[in-house]
Amino acid sequence: MRLVIVGPPGAGKGTQAELLSEALGIPHVSTGDLFRANISEGTPIGLEAKKYLDSGNLVPSEVTVSMVRDRLNEPDAAKGFLLDGFPRSVEQAQALGGILADLGTELNGVLSIVVDEDAVVGRMLARGRADDTEDVIRNRMHVYNEETAPLLAFYADDIIEVDGMGEIADVQQQILAKLGKA
Ligand code: ADP
């Protein structure tokens, strides 16, 4: 299975992706996690990315796309993967199409987690990650609506809609059912 999971900040993408990756036995590839690991290790990618994560803006695509390309070329991704946080723009989706074409493969589906944006701001403030302050959350929501939401039209034929407002376990069951894996 080669899947993408999309949704606004705080939709629970990371939580659902972690559970789903275990259930399906495929790696969870989170660009947010990859950037945070690079930042804590002080790598060149981390040094470049930090200011963007701190402000809630997108890291430039050339950095992001090559990081994803390298990750998807690792052996464990040959059996499938679940991409979380990428693509985040139509430009990145086109780049992903190129990466997959080079690998001779394509996506099986795009999970779209639908939530009430006001309700999820509370979830994020409770989580307390470094970029979960009110101003940065507001900017991430704005970037999501401007840059990422157009992906829903771009991937219209592949979208699998999921109601993300329930309990974690219920949302997971819904995803597995929609993938025919319940
Ligand atoms: P959330 O979904 O809650 O916003 P993530 O962990 O997915 O959190 O992303 C955190 C930050 O990492 C983003 O605000 C952005 O700065 C950076 N980032 C993650 N994925 C990408 C991407 N595909 N392109 C550019 N920047 C990204």
C-alpha cells in the first residue's frame, strides 16, 4: 500500500498514521518528524529547516523533495509507505508523481482527515509542541488553506474521506474499513 494522509494541522494525521503503519506493516514517513530529527541532530537540512518550522511556514520544496526522494528510495519503502505531511502543495504533489514514476509505482489512495478547524486548535495547544503556540498555529492553518487544501482537488479521484472528529480508535477503525482492512 502506498498512501498519503492529508488534513489540517491538529487533525491527528501523525497519530492515525502511526497506528496505520503498524496495522499495515508499512513505514510511516512524516516530513515533520524527519525535519525535527534533522534539527535535533544539527544536520545541514536541520539548520536550513529550523526557521520555517519555528514560524509555521513551508520549508522550501527543493530541500523537502530531495529529503523525501531519499527516504522513499530506502529499502523498507519498497513494500509500501504512508506519507504524512507530504505533499503539502500542488508543486510537491507533482514532484511526488515524478519520484513515484522513477520508482515505477503509483499511489493507492489519499486519506483526507476532515475536522473542525476551531476544535483542533484546542488539541494543539494541549499538545504543546515547540510550534504549537497560538500565532504559529494560526499561520500553519493559513498556509494549509492556501497551499495544501488545493491538493484535495488535485487528488480528487484518489481521495478517501475520513471523519477525524471521533475518538482515536474509532477514527482508526473507520480508516481500516475504508481501505478494506478492518
Ligand atoms: P502539522 O501537521 O501539525 O502542521 P507537521 O509535523 O506535519 O505538523 O509539520 C510541522 C512543520 O514542518 C510545518 O509547519 C513545516 O514548517 C514543516 N514541514 C513539514 N512537512 C513539510 C513539507 N512537505 N513541505 C514543507 N514544509 C514542511
